Amino acid sequence: MTKPRNLILVLGDQLTPTLTSLAAGDPAQDRVLMAELHDETTYVRHHKKKIAFLFSAMRHFAEELRRAGWTVDYVTLDAQGNRGSFTAQVAEAVAELKPERILVTEAGEWRVAQMLEGWRTTFPVPVEILPDDRFLCSPTEFGAWASGRQQLRMEYFYRDMRRRTRLLMDGDQPAGGRWNFDAENRKPADIDLFMPQPKTYQPDAISQDVLALVATRFGNHFGDLLPFRYAVTRADAEAAFDAFVREALPNFGDFQDAMLTGQPFLYHAVIAQYLNCGLLDPLRICRKVEEAYRSGTVKLNAAEGFIRQIIGWREYVRGIYWLKMPGYERSNHFGHTRPLPDFYWTAVTDMACVRAAVTQTKELAYAHHIQRLMVTGNFALLAGVDPHELHEWYLCVYADAYEWVELPNTVGMSQFADGGLLASKPYAASGAYINRMSDYCGHCRYDVKQRTGPDACPFNALYWDFIARHREKIRHNPRMAQMVRSYEKFAPDEQQRIAESAATFLASL
């Protein structure tokens, strides 16, 4: 076996041929190591589809690298030489291959980054950790942007990213004269609308092998394994995105906040799992969206809404993550301690909205951002669920969930557990919001128009009970002060009914 100059470790969310560690190497002299590891599948009990997607995408990427001339040592989960952890697997490779150096692109998650740093003293060869240039704003650049600011609002960061990338810019001004068209992106959807479906694929032989492995090894993990229809190659992921731009993007803007029974996708791209593991390039897909706007095939509110999610929100939450870790994962501004209700795993609940979101999550390892924020997240906030438990649930159940993106969305945006560092207000809402943006309430056993009593929508009493419990913490928030005043105008007996209805429901969980 030829001694390689460099041992290049490629992680499961680094499936990009232009990765900095690969760019610094030489296929003629270096060896690539990839591995499916027990530690990475069980640090939280990931959805079966999520594990299958990543293992299949990793195996296909190894083949892509081999076609490009690389020698790849790929260790499958059931291989005799699988050591179960990154450190043990790399240690064995170092002992066997005796490389001059280890190359790796920086990790996306804090725990893995700490592990990589530890290798500098663990292994007898130099370890070079290279920056991840697949993102548009480095943690150092974000830290410089955040320095000295009292509030870290995404809108201002997003405007800077627009200027930097020149996306949707007409000279020095934003296209259409406005930076943000979110106010036009909040229409409820109608079941009579034509709903294009995301492009899907049948499992090939590699995926079939992975599915059999996951069924055997992770049968007790959450979620349905089949049907499995993800793209698992770069070409198929790009084709799936092109289909979104062509078929769904024209209506994405108008209906991106809508929810409909039996329509899990509506006009959403459903490509976050491809983007976050490296199969898609964020700037490239944003430029395709801008091209669709410039050519007149999509409206500006749709193009801007999509691009804001990528170069604005996605980059912003990553910046928050690296700025505030470690410790951010234990933020708990409201002191919530309630265990996560069982129905987050079983979907057995009379609340039609929660049942729909959890059932869809179980089946697809997917729910769109409003289902996550305003249904499962909103309920947890109102019910006082421990935000760390909710964070681990989101990390488990979604195919696109990595801690750098999921944690700030949960702790900061959904649960306001960081006290307003990320979000300008707690995203708490009664059943009226869900009724306005969905058709769930029309076939729910609860009455969304009742505030209290056994037949009232639980979100209603829980919302006002949340306001009552935390009014001293939120009364000075400009976007919540009116709701505190409204609660305080309720008659004492109505306040008592709210407290009793909320307590009765919570006791039933």
C-alpha cells in the first residue's frame, strides 16, 4: 500500500468536490477517508430517513471522488474495520497509512470542531484544519459584523449580504426599491390550487443496500424509512432544484407561510437537506433564482423571499451559532422545564395541526418552516417545554437538521430562550394564527373560536396563560406590550378561567 502524503478526512456534511481539504490535496499522492460511524448516528437518535439519506449520499460522493481520480477509503457502518468514532477511525488510518499530514475542512458543529482541535495533540502527525468556504460569511466576519451592536437583527445582516453578493441589486439599490418583500408572502393557500410535487427518485442499488442496513441497525429509531425518494447525487439534487425553480418558485413567495392538510410541500423547494450536506452550492442556487426573476418567469417577492432564506437567514443563524457556542444550547430565558409531550413522537393528539405536522415529520423527515415555528415550536413555547429537549427533537427528526442551523432556529427564533438575541419577539400565537394560515382547524375536534373550556382550542388558553406567566419579562417588548395590556384588561374571572383551562390541558399531557 502506497504511503499517502496527506490523509484527507471528509465528513458527512462535506459532500462537495471543491471542499478546501480536497482543493489542498492531490489525487495522485493523497488518500481520502470517509466513514459511517455509530457515534454520529446515535448522539441523538436520528430519523431513519435522515441516516439513510446521508449514508447513501456519502457512498455516492465517494464514487464521484473515485471517478475524479481520488483513492477513497470508505468504511461502511457494518465493515469489520469500523471503529465507531471519528477519532478511533482516523487513528487506525494514521497507524496503517503513516501519512505526513491530516487535512480536514473545519466542522459545522461545535462538538466535532472540538474533536478536530483535540487531534492536534492526539496524533503523531500535523493536523491542518482548513476554513469552510462553502458559506458566504465566515464566523470571523460575522463576529466583526456583530461587534458593538446592541441588537443582532437579521435584516441588517441580510442587506450587507445582498451588497456583498450583488444578488437582486440594481446598482447600489435593491431591485424593486425594497430590501424585503416578506409582507407579500403571507397568503393562505387554497386546496384548489395546483400543487407541484418536488422531484423524487427511486433508490438505486447503493441506496437499496443502505436502506437494508438502516432497517436492520436503526429499526427502533423514529420515523418511516420507506418510501425513500431523495436525490442522493449532486446531479439529481441539482435537477430537483431546477424543477423547483421551474414549477414551484413562481408561487413560492405568495404562499410560503401557508399550511394545508395533505399537502406537505406546497410550493417549497425541499432542498435544505441537499444544501446542508454539500450537494448544492448556496450562491449558485441563488443566482439561478435571480436569473428566473430577471428573465420574468418569477415575481420579485418569490425570488427575494427565497434568496433571503439562503444568504440572509441561513448565514445569519450560522453566525449566531459560532458567536455564542458553547453554552447557547442551554439558554432558557423563560425557565421552561416541562418534558416534551409524547405526541411529538407518536402524533397521537386531538390537535389537528400538531397531529398533521408530527405525522408528516414521521413520514417524510420534513416539515416546512411555518409548521416548525408556528405549530410544533409555538405549542412547545406556550406549554413551557424545556427548550433543550425541543432542540434535541428537531435535531433528531429532520433530514436537513445540523446543530449549526437547527439550534439557533429552535433556541433563538422558536423558543425565545436566548432572551431576544436573535428574534425581536417571542413567536407565540393563539389558534387564530393557525386558522388564518391553514385549513387544520376546520376538521379539528377543538373549537378555535373558544378561548376556554374542554372544547376550546388548547392554543388559545395556553397563549394567554403564557402572557400571564411571563408578562414581567415581555411587557417592555414593543411587539408584545399590547398583548400584556389586553390580558390585564380581562376580568378576574376570565383570567381564572384561562389559568384553569391551561392547567387542565397541561395536566393531561
